[in-house]
Amino acid sequence: MNMRFALMMLLLGVAMPRGISQQSRVVGYLPYYRFENLGQIELEHLTHLCIAFANPDAQGNISMDGVDIWPVVQQAHDANVKVLASLAGGALKPEWAEAWARLTQPRNRTGFIRKIIQYTLAYQLDGIDIDLEWNYVNANYSGFVVELRDSLHAYGKLMTAAVPAIHRYKHMSQEAMQAFDFINLMAYDLTGQFNPGRPGPHSPYSLADAGIKYWKNQGMPAHKLVLGLPLYGWDFSTPGTVRSVNYGDIVATNPAYAHIDQVGKIYYNGIQTVVAKTELAMRDAGGVMLWELGKDAHNEYSLLRTAYHTIKGEPLDQPEETQAVAGAVEAIAETAEFTEEFTLPGAPMPVDTLHLAIEIQPNPFQDTLKITNKEERALQLVLSDKKGRPLFEAYLRPNSTINWETTSFPPGQYTVSAMKGSKQVSRTLRKM
């Protein structure tokens, strides 16, 4: 009987659509100041909605800065989406930081947790998300998290957290880490506003892959890892100044930008990269998270829609004219010089374009690629497929050559990227 039951479950598991498997979370963060955008967001493409951010007053009473979250909770529940309140946030007002430091102390902790539970029950939330970051994660963190877990689970509620992609706080104990039902990996901001002298991709595929591997090595099960995807980019166009740019605004400038990751000195994640990362998360983790939903393109270029359809195994619905524009982008890329960026209609003009003395033969290629570094400095090289997945990586010394065997690669578009210091440049190649 047990063998028959096991066989039946195995067959059901094979036949079960990927979209309803355990590894299909789609978590979206929505700040309370974005509530006016709720009508544009396809809530049915989410499994979990984290409303951000709630903080305590001096007495420990939880509030979303005085904003009523009840209408949002109701609307999400109507779409069969679980709703969590995300507590804290990366930037705390001084009074919030003081309250967190005091209220999580052992002598105050139980009373504070009682008020968190009251807030959770009052708004019929499905759980609490903890987003204490960096210096706010102190010696009281683990004890607070474990006790809060016990209280939330007693009411059948979830407890999750947002954590850096490749860093575990020293005050996060093993017990505290395992207390979370899942953790959202903030696999972005590798560079950005805090580092204006380092322009380049802030959320590459390599960071996503490294983040998943890092937390697995920490002992976190794959099904508890949710890969974060950015819905914004960083604009390094003005020397010394970096500004955030919403993905929706980038695509509104030109639909073709939805299919690439860089326009001028603006670096972000486009549709192809989000597809590749979502496939990575389905294979090696427990879903994806998007920060934040108000920055998305609320139309056919939506990255939320992209992630959802990728998980469901459904084709993306792209207009014919968009596909034609995307083809034009690829054509421009193929004929571009091996420089930091190429210019598209409507794009800002590139500044200080970097030329690298690299020779790649042949293009188009078939069985091998020969790459010669004619620079005076070593280069880091990456060969990626059309979805942004790295296939080869190498460190090439000055005035040296490397040969990559490509016989087994299917025909199509590939990209060679070279990094020298803080600069990254790319060339599009085609396998015949």
C-alpha cells in the first residue's frame, strides 16, 4: 500500500503544473506611498504581497506611518494573495531606530511582540516580514526573531525576512535563520547611489546565482530561498551623481529597452534577464521577489508578468511591433563596436565611452571562439547565452589568447562581456 501510494504521489508530482509547485512563490513589495498604483498592479500574478514599511512608536504600537492598509489587504485577499506587513526597512527615522533598539531588549520583547500580534490580527494579515538591516541587526535580533516566530506560528501566521544576497549578519543565529518560513534575497545594489565612482550592472545574473549558493552554504533549504529582482535601475550619466530610475519609466521612453539591461549609463534588468533569473529560482530556490511593484511597467512589458508567465511555463504576450523593435536592438548590438554602450533612438548619449583592445574571432562562430586581450591590463571575461546565463568565465592576462569550445552550443545569440576595473563592456555574437 505504501509503495502504491508513493508511486501515485510521484506520478501526480510529475503531472502537476509548475505554476502550483512549492517552488513558485512570487513575492511583491508595495510601499504604502504606492497605494494609489494598486489598481495598475496585476495582483493575481502574486502569491505574497509585503506592504512596506511598518514601525513602532515609543510604546511599541505598530503603524504604517498612519496609513490605513485595510483596503489593500482586502483587495489582495480577494485575489487569493497572502498579505504580510513588512517591518522596519533599510532607512529608519531616529525615533524608529531608538524604538527598535529598546523594544527588542529581553525585558521589553514580550510586550512588543504582543502588539505586533495585535496589529497582525486586527488587519487579518497572513504574516510579518522582518526587514531590519545592517546596523539595526544587533545582539537582541535573534532572541526577538525566535520569540516572534513562536507567537506568529501559534496563530498560523508566516514570518519572513529580507536579507542581503551574500551576507549573513553576525547576530543572526542558526536558530533565528531557520525560524523564517522563507527569506527574500536582496540580490541587487551591487553598486549604485552609494558608489558613484563604480558604474555598471547592479543586479547581474552572477549575483543572483552567488546569493542562492551563499545561503544554501549557510544551511538554508532551497525551498526557503526567494530570489529578489529589481524593478529599477541606477543612472550613472552625470559624473559624481547617481539617481534611481524606475523600470516603467525606462520602458516608457522606448519599448525596445524592455529587452536589454543597459541604456547609455543606466543599468537595470530587462525581460530576458528576469526570465533567466526566474528560471534559476525555479531550479535552485523557492521563487522570486520583486522590489518594488510601483516601479514596474504596468503593461505588456511588466516584469511581474514576465516572472509569473515564466513560472507558469507560458509564452510572454509581446506585440508584433515590440518584437520587431527587439530585433532591431539585436541588429544594432551585433554591428556595434566593442564599447561600453551603443546608442538607441531616444537614448541619452553615452559619456566617456570605453574602448577595449580585444579581438574576437570569428563572428558569426561555430565550433570555437578565439579571444585575444591586447590591453595592458588583465580582463575578466564572461560568455553568456541570450537569457543572460553565464556559460564560460575566464581571467585573461594582457597580450594573451583563450579558445572556448562551443560545438555543443545551439545556434542563436550570445554575449561576451569584459570587465576592466569598474568598467564592463559587451559585444553580441551569433552562433550559426
